[in-house]
Amino acid sequence: MKLPATGSGEWHSLFSSKKGLASTFNILQDKYFWQDGVDKEKTGWFCFQEAVKAHQTIAMNYLKPTFEKMGIDLHNY
């Protein structure tokens, strides 16, 4: 199954809700999902996760030359 691009919200509601398609096939119900009517992009948790991803990108770019000198490809980990 091809998922829509990240950020569309369609796949998240499909797989992360109690009414979603995955709940039909999964004997272990998801405990965590976005509530209906919540704009997830405006939640503190979403903003925190986006900040972590941005920090990781900056850190990886900064550390890449050092790890290349050691023969380590950071994208393999």
C-alpha cells in the first residue's frame, strides 16, 4: 500500500485511529492517536518533534566531515 506524502494526515488517521483500517487487522489496539478536531501541527508535541528533526539535520551536517575522516557513514546507523 502506497502512503500519501507525510503531512497530509490521511495515512495517520487511517492507521492511528480506533476506527482506522489497521485496527481491523490488528489484535493490539493503538493506545495513542490524534483526537478528532485537533490540529496536530499546532500541538506542543508536534512542534517539539519538528525541532528535534531540524536539530538532527544541522548536527548531522556539522558532524559529517569528522565522521567521514573516521570512515563512518552516519547514514548507515
